[in-house]
Amino acid sequence: MPSKINTARICLLVLAWLSVLSAVFVALMFLLLTLGIGLSNEEGSGIGAIIFGSFGLIISLASAALALLTFLVAKGIREKKNWAKITGIVIAVLNILNVPLGTILGILILIGLIDEDATAWFTPQSK
């Protein structure tokens, strides 16, 4: 595997693990805050806790799904799958908006996946 493509794959793995950590952190944060809201004696706190906890669950599941997709893309790049190259580019472009770490990782992923080596890597070899 060419070094730029390997760097892009490693950056995707870093993004995936950051998404896992984000999902866990958001789930714990929303769980604790939901418990705090639910245990208060204010009127409507029960329904507020349910709504707040539901938002936390949705955000955590979305982050976990993104992590799973990113892990699959990194595996697909290792296996020379063209869909992984395209999906990796999309993930990189979206992560450029996550200043500063996502920007750095996104640029490194783009450099690795748009390079001439990437074109050769993802081109099917005739037998």
C-alpha cells in the first residue's frame, strides 16, 4: 500500500475512534443530565427528561453509526474497494469543517485519496 494511502487510512481510523469516543461521551453526558432533570421536583420534569434523553440517544447513535461507516471505509481502502475511496473523500470533505483536528485529518485523507498513487491503487488489475 502506498504511504499516502496508508496515511489516509490511518487518519480515517483516528476519525472513527474519535467518533466512538464522542458517542460514549455524549451518551454519558445526556444520561447524567437526564437523570438530573428527571429527579428534580419541578412540574413536567419527567417529560423533559424523556425528550432530552431521546435527543442524547439519537446524537450518540448517529456518532456511533458514523464511526462504523468510517471503520468500514478504512477496511475498504485496505482491500482496494473503489466505493471506499469515494466515501473516504466525502468523509474527508465533511470533516474539514471540524476545526482544527478534523481539518488536518480531512486534508491528509484528501491528499492520500486524490493522489496519483490512489488512482493506481484503486484501479482493478487485469488477470
